[in-house]
Amino acid sequence: SYWLNTSSNDMVCQLIDKANDGTSQTEIELLIEGKSITKLLNDKLTHNEIDESIENVWSLLFMTGYLTMKSAPHNGVYELVIPNREVRQIYIDKISKWFKDKTRTKMGTLTDLYHAFETGDAKKIKELLDEQLLYTISYHDSYESFYHGFLTALLGTCLDWYVSSNLESGKGRSDIKVERKDRKRGFIIEVKDTKEEQNLDRDCLEAIKQIREKDYIASLRRYRVKDIWIYGMAFHSKECRVIAEHMD
């Protein structure tokens, strides 16, 4: 897309960097979901005022086309939406990068997560991911692609792994494939967004079934990775459920 290939998108980065409070994070999430937010905009904003507050960044995003109005403004208050899916993808990509950069500063706390994935410790994975979901971006009423991006960005911080997303393997495309750079271990993750909390276990089992039936581990076997785990992971709001199986 033209937007994605030519723009530096610094304004979206500024917005995300300034969105330190829960309200601003929720507003970004609502926009990505295709919903609208209301903002009092400054149509006389100068360049020197941009960094003064996050409200000025909202105004800048509107004036430069990263947001558009859904209905006519009233007393300077605008109902704003993301104009199209190409621009929406910019927001998603920048949030994923922000999350990845943020987690890089906490490498020490992620060591246990890496070990849990390599050893099939589903209970520990759930515990650590629930903590990450609680204290990072809250994916309010979110859907599968958000959780997919969340995991891809998080696992991509491990320097010992190759992490691939939506890679062709077997009879389809696996959500996430991870292999150690020494090719001693690898694992496949299938992600499900669960609408009802009581269905988390069911959806994990469905994900495991999908990995087996579509032979997503084929690419790992092709590179002679012998120690392979598969993970069915289901997410609901800020909670996840994990089922792990070892492939003999």
C-alpha cells in the first residue's frame, strides 16, 4: 500500500509514545477496532505546540489524514475514525513495534518465558502471559490478529530464536513458528480468540487439532528439528489458556 511504503508515520509513533495513561491506550484500541472516539481538536495548532500534550497529537493526526471525521463537528468536538484499512495497519504495526521495543528493556524477566516454551510448561506460559497482558496494552474487545501480533512481538525478543509468522507449512499456514538457531528445538503456536471465557479450553484443543491435521510441523521436520512442541493458545480479554503437546 502507498501509505505503508512511503510514509515515516512519525506522528503515529508520537501518539503511541505519549499514550501512557489507560484512557489514551483504550482510545487507540477503539480506533483500531473500527470504532470512533470524540476529541476537542485545535485547528490552529503550530509546530512548536505538537509535543506539549497528547491532545495536540490527536489534532495533528486529524490534520494530516491519519484520522478523519465520522460526522460534522459540534463546537470544535469531532467524532474521529481511522480512514481506511491501510492506515489502520500503520497503527497496528507501530503498536507491535512499541510493544517489542518495550519488552526488550525487560529481557531478564522474559528468560522464564523462553524456557517454558522450550520445555512445554503450559502452566508457566499462562502465568507469565497473563501478567504481560495485564500490564501492557489492554486489547479491549480485541480479536485474533491482536493476540497473534502480541505473541509474535514478545517471542521475537529472544536472541536465540528464529520467529516466523503465517509461514506456509504442511497443508496451510501456521500462526507462529519458532526454532532455536541451533535447531535443537522448535515449536508451533496456533492462536484463537475466544469470545466466551468458558470456551478457552475447547478452543485450545481445537488449535492443537488444527496443527496436527494440517501438519504445521512439516517445516521443522524438514530442517531435522527433533525436539518439537505444539501449542494451542486461546485468549479472552486479558486472560489466556495454553495446552502443550510434545511431538514424538
